[in-house]
Amino acid sequence: MKHKISPKNLAQALFDVAEKNNSLNQVKHSFAHLDELISDNSQFRAFIQSKKIKASNKAEILGKILLEQSHPLVNEIFSYFKGSNAPNELHKTFILFDSLYKKRKNIVEVRGVVSSKMSDEEILSLKASLDDILGKITKLSVETDPSILGGIKLRIENTFLDASIQNQLQSLRTGLLQK
């Protein structure tokens, strides 16, 4: 029998129960670990997709394999999925749960691109500035790309800010060509 509960509803239910049990952090880390295993390990994906293993057995096996990296609530959600679409549905559920988690914890993902490697001190300073400006806890990742010449490009969730020298030169060029 095919389940009828959407990933959105599963994520919300998992979030609500985890929050009631004061286990949001543990559930989030357990779910993130499971999602990573699914994307990296084809044998694990086959295990999820199996229709021959009972749901209760899947939860029990998962608990025994992952030990302390496993949370019972995540194991139960995991056991709910089967069939060829199980990895995708589980991933969607994780993404939605993660979104609810970040909203509750006031966390925002920020990706920065700079022209040269930043020191740890510079990264911490940038993170502190972003925390203050955004009024949220930033989860900052910084990459290097020498082609931007200098400055920084930021992606704050779905918002892009480009303060690179490359962009400023392009804007200047466009302005000069229009005159």
C-alpha cells in the first residue's frame, strides 16, 4: 500500500513531535546524517527502496547500524518510505524539516564568494557582521574565485548581493556604452 502523507506533512509532524520532546537538535543532526548517507551510498539507497523489509524492521536495523547518530523519531520516519521514489521523498522531507528548523532557530544560510582565501579571523569577522546586520545566526560558507578580482558576492538564501570589483567594472562599462 502506498502512503498518502506528503513530505510537507511528514516534516511538520516530525518537527512538532521533536519540538515537544525537546529534541530538535538531535533529530536535525540525525536526519542530516541519514540524508547524507542516502546521497552518498547506493547500497543504503537500495535498503530504503526495499519493499521486502518490513517498516518496523527497517527502523530497528537503522538504529542498530547508526547507534548514537540515530534518533528514534528519524528511524520511524525512515521506515515509512519504500519503493523507487523513497530516497527522493525522504530528501524532500529532510529539506522541509531543515527549513522549519532554521526558521525556529533563526538561522540563515549565507554563501560568500571572494577573490582570495580569507583567514579564519576575517571569516569570523564577516560572520559577526552578517549576524548583526541580518539579526539572525548566519551559517556562513566562503569560497574563492579569482575571476571576481576583489570584493565579495553574497547569496543570502535566495537573495544575491554582488559587491565584486568585476560587477562594478561591468556596471561602469555598461554605463559608458549607453552614453
